[in-house]
Amino acid sequence: NDQRLKYNFVSARLNAEYKLSDRNFLEFSEMFYYQRRKGSDPLGAISVIEGVDVLTIPATYKKDNLALAWRSLWFDSKVESIVAAKYYHYNTEGFTTDNYGFAWKATKDDNQPGYLGGLKWSNDHYLLKMSYEYATRLPDEYEIFGDARLVKENLNLDPEKSHNLNLNAQYSFNEENKSLTVSGGLFYRKVKDIIFLQLDIPFSRYINYENSIVKGFEFETNYSPVKWLNTGFNVTYQDIRRVNIKEATFKYLEDSRVPNIPFLFGNFWVNTYFKDLFKGGDNLNVSWNANYTHRFFLVAIPKNQEPSLFGKVEDFQTSLIIPKDGRTGQFSNDLGMYYHFSNQKTTVSAECRNIGDAKLYDNFNVQKPGRSFHLKLVYQIF
């Protein structure tokens, strides 16, 4: 297939701050993004009306985000507050195609407001943050255009709208040769028109997935007992469930987990750093990283049929869960070594990924590569 695609991008960002007083600041920001896609595909979709390959007709995507914020400092700058108003706009124009090669013109122009309020308190080793935001997440260019191969475009996607509550805390200390950071957070999101990749054969497509509620927590620790050693771990739990389902056919899935999205996962790492090992100015880094993803759902399962977090999976549920071989989750670990020569221009790296050659699967149960070895040499000319 002699498919050809050409993309043109324009991106601009503006940030400005005006000092109203020693403790009050007015901030403005704008982010503009534009993408144009044009190409050809002799075996691709054809517009019935125009009678042409739809990829030869330019498709465009642009978005413009603006924010105006008032930031204030209180109590000897230990407390910081912020209130902000936001404006989101995006526009698409082009063709949308179906799984049978038919195409039709599609456009989308949407404007959405946003606002937020937050407080931050910090004192020596402690940090506490809380915030509320009515947010809009505009579709990105991949969700709009797909990849023109296995993921089809959807130029009619609606933005995600959500009410977000966040509470975060952190403790940290730094001494001459060691440091420790411990942080945790709780989050709650009520999302409308959540954007979700709908798996289909032979093509998938991003769609708006009704309404969802997301509840969860995050925890991370990072510890360096000596200068040359760093270790830590993080864990995330996110309970994403469908709510307020309107279609009678799918009412039985009310409050069920959104499939194809892991809800419990974490990482553990150990990194070492050695300087001036063989010659002054060189660096050797050795890292080990372990990843765990708890079993999750391939398709939607009614809430009353969900297995418990670590409970036994019934026979009829096996084919509906990733992985479906009886494991409670997927575990893999990688090892890497990176040597930076003293000239600061040459780097040699060697990696072994998935050391245990574990069977790993992506969000749609497609098996990932097994154990692999990688060797890279990088030389910077300038």
C-alpha cells in the first residue's frame, strides 16, 4: 500500500505576569496549536460525492486555550491561593470514514469555559495542596485523526468536561548526602463525554463514552541514602466507572468499570550514579525498574459479576480479563546501563527489557514483545 501522509504544525505559547503588589499577581497564558494533514492512499476511503481519495483533501485541527489567574501570597508566603478563569476553543474540518471505505465531510467547532480555585500551604519539610477545577480536555490530534491505518479518525469528538477535586500532601528533607520525599494524593473526577478508544475489527476509533466517575489515590516515595544511590516506588489506584447510562440496552452496566484501562498499577526502581569512574568527567548509570499492572477488564462486566480485587476469577470471567491465564497481574522488570564519556559527546547504553520474559499484554489483550536486548551509541556533533 503506497500510503503517503504529510503533516504541518504550528504551535505558539504566551505567558505574562503583572505584579499588582508584593503579594498579588495577575497571570495570563495562551496556547495555540494548529495541524494540517494531507496525503494519498490508493486503497483508502473514497468520497462518494467528490469521487476522490479523501486523504488528498486537507484535514485541519486547531485549538486555542486561554487562562487568566489571580495568585496571592498569605501569612509570610506560607499560604498561596489561586483563582482562574479559562476558555477553550477547538475546530476540526475534513472527512470521517467508516469501516467499509465510505467517507463524508465532517466539521466540529466547540467552545467551553473553565475555572479553578486552589490553596497551597508549605512550611519547612511539609507541603499541602487542595484544589477544585471545572476542566475541559480537548481531544488531541491523534484522537481526532487516528493513524490512518488501524485507528480511524473522528472529527466529531466532543471535549471531555469534568469536575475535579484534588488533595495532595508531601514530606521531604534534604541533607548533604541523602534525601527523602514522600507524597500522596486523593482525587475525584466527575467526567462527561470521556474520550475512549473503542476497539473494533478491522479498525478502532476514539469515541465519547457517556459519563464516568473517577475516584482514587496516588502514593510515591523517593529515597537517596547516599549520593550515588536512589530508590523508590509509586502506586496508583483509579476506580473509573460508568454512570447515568441512558440507553436501556446497556443499563445493566450501570456503575461498571470502564474496560481496557488498568485500575491498579505501580513501579519500583533502583538507580546508581558513578562519576569519574575511569576518567575525570565520565559518568556511569545503572538502573533497575520493575512494573506491576493488576488484572483489568477486556470488556465491560456488570458490577455484581466483578471478581474481588485479589479474589478468585470464575471460569466464565477468564476470557474477559487481562491477563486471562490466572495471574492476578502482570509483572516485568528492566535493567539498563548507561556510560557517558568524559568528552560529554559520546554515550553508550545497553538495556535488557522484560528480563524474566514474562507474557505481557496491552490494554486490548495484544501480546507485547518478550525479553529483548538493546545497544545504542549516541554521538553529539554539536
